[in-house]
Amino acid sequence: MKCPACNRQKGIKEVTPMAWVYECPRCGAIFNDRPHLYLGESYEYVLPYWAKEDVPVEQLRYYDFTCLASGNKIVRRHGWYDPETKLIHQTG
């Protein structure tokens, strides 16, 4: 497994074992590698709301989740968020 933001493979640590959520030690990105994370559970890491104020770019982190939504649909959430507020700053 490797980080989708910086391609690092070593030292990836598991944040939530049951949902297979990982964090990269190099860039701080959070991601999962299989759709075992429900869409609602992904909101524990990144809220589904946009930030209203800018923050320094150095403070933002990448996120990339493949989630199971209602109706057994697979959805992808990815972009940049502020880990302090858990608010989205950019998608895609």
C-alpha cells in the first residue's frame, strides 16, 4: 500500500483498524484502501462542510476515502482539509 498523495510506502500507520483508515507519516494524508468505511463514518475524519476562512496551505492535509453509501453505492471523497477543524478546503 502507498500514500495516494506522496506515494510513500514505508511507515504507513493504521488509524482505525475496523475501517482500514491509514495515515502517511510523511505528508499527513489520511486514506483507506477498501470500501469498508461507511459514508457517515468518514465524517469523523473530514466533515461534509466547506471552510469559510482560509488557512495556511502548510496546515492542509490530503484525504482520499472510498466509502459505502446508502443503496450499496460506492462513493469517493477526496481533496484537502484542515485537520484542526475537519473542514474541506478543496475537492478533487
